[in-house]
Amino acid sequence: MKKIIFLIMLSIFMTYGCKIKKPAADTMPVTEQNTTTGQAANFSEQSTWLLGYFTKDRMTRPPHSEWYLKGYEGYQWDEGAVNKLTVISKDGLTIKIILGSWCPDSRREVPRFMKILDLWQFPPEKVTLIGVDNEKLSPVGEYEKLDIQRVPTFILYKNNIETGRIIEVPVTSLEQDIVNILTKE
């Protein structure tokens, strides 16, 4: 009986989203239809992954523009939380966004987060984007110090000291979680 329970728990654990490490060959293809070419992009394919440092511009070009623009333009933000953000000083603030372009959670949350940053008028040069593979590794110096377990991970810094993180999904909403982190609520 213990073996059966163990096997059931193991199979649930191994199929639970972007939280665990799975080799690319073992993942189901994640595709989205490219409306420009009519071809589907397979985000499980390593050739589509965004790895290392990259700019927001990379997400606005195919194949990533399909998920990025849809998520960015379609996000309905919490106006009250965004209004609270506008009164928070951006002095000394920086943000690191660690994402897997192969991960549905990253493809959902990152465009929303970028929309919030634009509404907040957060300086783009103070945002660092880091792409990881499906084992949460990236060819970035001192990356291991970030201790990334799940993606996306949004890390907020004040004067180069980590203030807080939003890991994988927000507790309330992205914008409210940012307010809570920066105001220590």
C-alpha cells in the first residue's frame, strides 16, 4: 500500500507545472498558433527558448510576440493598486525577472508584470530579464546566487538589497504584491 501511495505521489509531483525539472524530451509540446505565418511555435523546443540576458524587445518579436502581446494587451490591472504604485518612489529600485519562455506560467505572468511596470512608468533600464532552460539554469555569471526554484520569479531590490520576490504566481495580484513588498504590508 505504501508503494502505491508513493508512486501516486511521485507521478503527481513529476507532472506539476513549471515547478520541477523535466528534460525537454519528456515534456509535451507547448504550441501557440502564429497568426502571421500560420505555423505553430513549439515552446518546448530548445531553439525557441530565451536564455541568459535579453531585452523586452525579444519578447515582442516572433515567436514570442504571440504570447507576449496577447498577455500584455489583454491584462486587466487593479487600478487601485497601480495608483498606490505611482506614489512609491522608484529611487534605488531595480527588478530582476527570471523566466522560462517554455513555461506557461512565465508566458502568462511576465507580460502582465511588464504592463504594470509600464503603467507605473518604471525605467526599463532598471529591469533585468534573464531567461532559463527547463532545469532553471541560465548562462549568467553568479546566477546560482539567485536561488531560482520556480519560474517566473520577480525579484525586487532597493539599493541592491533584495526586498522581496513574487514566485510563479502572485498572492493577490502582481500589482498589489509589488505594493505589499515595497511598503512591507
